[in-house]
Amino acid sequence: MSNWYKNKFTNATPVQVIGPTTLGDGTTHQGSPYYHPDRYVFTNTSSGSSAFSMYYKITSGTDYYLMYKQIIPPSYTLSISADEIPYDSDNFGLWIKVDSGTIDVTIKMK
């Protein structure tokens, strides 16, 4: 069974979209112990080009960029298999920051 994460991003404030999770034993787990990303879909819903960055990090640690200021033309969609993005959802939180425009983000979870 798949779960989906969906959100619309319009400003430059970074948003953590995966992790951290508090487990039943009270420990904090950066990613999800039950679901891992399977597919990322980014859709530009602006009338002009949009740009976004996607990165992972431990809550107060260094940013490790997977995509940096990726530009998407108006009305276009970028779909990427999670196999193409080296992200460890067990140990890091996943963050998205829109640099310009509006981006709809959908993440299919395994």
C-alpha cells in the first residue's frame, strides 16, 4: 500500500517534508520507519518559471543538496524515481525550498 505526501510551496521558507518521526519507544527517527520515498513529482503551477531546491540534513546539521535551484518552465512537471536520488530516509530529514514561483510537490511513499 502506498501513501502520498502532497503540498503546494510558494515562498522561500524551507519545509521539512519527511522526518523526524517519534517511534513508539520514544526514540526520534529522522525518516519514516515504515515508508520510504518511491517517486517525486514537481509541477510548476506559476505563469512563469519556478525554481526549487531539495536537500537532506539532520535537523541542525549541514544541508546536502540533491537538487539546487532546479528550474521548471511554466505548466511543466518533473517526475523522478527515488532510485535516481541518493537519499537515506532512515537517517535524514528531507527539505524543500522554493526559490521562485509556485511548485506543487507530490511524493509517493513505498
